[in-house]
Amino acid sequence: MKILKFAFALLLCATISSCSSDDDNNTEDLSGQTGDLILKFDNGVGDQDFIFGTTYTRTNGESYQLTTLKYLISNVSLKDDMGNVYTYPAENNIFIVSEANGNTAGEIYITLEDVDAANYTEVTFGVGIDQDRYASGADGQGDFLTTAQDEGMMWSWATGYRFTRLDGTFTSATETDAALNIHMGSVGTAVDNYKETTITLPNEVLVREDKTPEIHIKADISQVFDGVTTVSFDDGYAQVHTDPIATGVIATNLNGAFSVHHVHND
């Protein structure tokens, strides 16, 4: 009996060792690999697709339609399943998401190239420009400064970038088809409206040298007016530019507009 028990123990150890060895052999070696990753931004209003010129009615009875919809995304980083954080290179880590550049489905693609291969579980990005980048001066902005100027996403260098730009018209209890202009940003170094959002992904994003996964990010534009704080156009929120209170409210509202709808690993 002792001999049988000893033989069984040896067999069990051999089996465990074999399984462990197989697991080690099956561990994917991603060292040195990079791949591309697409961030796909999809603007909407509540459960509706966003379409230029469409009238959207708010719960307070006010309505609006837009002819311009743009915002800045920067400082994109990703956390993997081991807790490691990959940050896209700073010199290229700023983008303009413009509805006018969307495809026929209204989706705007941002391609991150040569991302470290890993299984990513979180994505983080900022809306606007952080103070460190702004402090690097006009020369420190590289080619993006000209891009932002051409896209109407700057006031002047002293004032800074527009983080978001919504232009259109609104109708309220007191106004009909009046001008609507939401130009939120930081105001030099005096008012810092830069904010970051971190989103847990519904499933892992598998970045590999032979795959280009996509993260489908929904942006609910209705949150700009009906987010953490509900605002009224008649109370001064039809024209938001450099006011420290109004721009801060819009910045906080917009920060809560983003969610990940799904992930493609094909």
C-alpha cells in the first residue's frame, strides 16, 4: 500500500509539473512587439446620433442645433492587465476630434501607432491641454499649434486653446434661433480647466503587431448642458468663452460625457 501511495504521489507531481511547464510554454512573449490602436470617437445626443443641423430638445424645454462640434483629446495612456501604464509619446499625444471629419457613420478615428503590445484594461485621456504643455510655450507645441489655429481651436497664445468648440443656435422661453457659442478652455495659467477621464474597458484590448484593435468611445454631447450641472441658455450659458465659473461648469460636464461602448480585437 505504501508503495502504491508513493507511486501515485510521484505521478501527481509529474502531472502538475507537466501542466506548469505547458502553461509556461503557452505564455505569450510580447517583448519588443508593438502594434497600432484605433480610438473611434462617436458623438451623440442622449440615445440619438449627432447630426449637424438637427434640433435637439432638452428636458427644460430649451432646444439647440449645432454647426460646429470639436474638442481636443490629449495625454492618452493605457493600463494593462499587469498594472503597467503605457503613455503615448508626448510630442504626438494631442488630437482634434472634429465631427466634420467623421465618416458616413459619424465616427472620427484616431490611430495610435507603435503602441507597446499588451492586454489593456483601461484607457485614460484628457480633454484639452494640461498646464505643463502650455508652459512649454508656443515653440513647445510643435506642429499642433498651427493645426489648432487653422481649426479655430485657439483664441491667442496668451489666452490659450479652446478645449471644445460648439457653435450653433438655441431657442428658449425668451429667445428664438439665437447664437450659441460654447468655447471652453483654460485661460492662460489663471484658470485651469484641463480634466482627465479614466474608463475601464468592457473587455481587454489586445494590441499585437498583427492586429489593430479599436476602442469605440461614445461622447454624449447632451452632457455639456445636462451633466453634473444642468445649465440654462437664458442664464448665460449660450455664450461661454473665458468666464472662470461658466467654463469650469462646462469642463466638468464634458468630462462626464465619455464612455466606451465596445472593443474590437479583430
